[in-house]
Amino acid sequence: MNRHCSVEQAIKAGELIALNTLDLDMRRSFNFVWRKDSSQNPLRDCFIEHANSLALARLRE
């Protein structure tokens, strides 16, 4: 079960309440850091591409 579902269940159970805050922006930027002299790394590149696609999908929700 992911956290999102857990939060939704807690709200339905009355354990949490959702607060609508119009002026609160919870977006964050992520940075990836690696050594300047590191060689190409397909796994790293795949991870970064996947992370970026997940972030873009979240923005579209």
C-alpha cells in the first residue's frame, strides 16, 4: 500500500482532515549530483529519466 492510499484511508476514517490552502505551494525541485569525471552510466541516466517522468506525471494530476 502506498502512502497516498494510507492518507486517503485515514481521512475517510476521520483520523486526519484535509486542509485546503490556496497559497501553499508544495512543489520542490530535485537535483542530481555526480562526480564531474564520472563516465557515462546508463543505469544512472535511466533513473534520472524515470524520476523526471514521475515528477511530470505528478504535476499533471
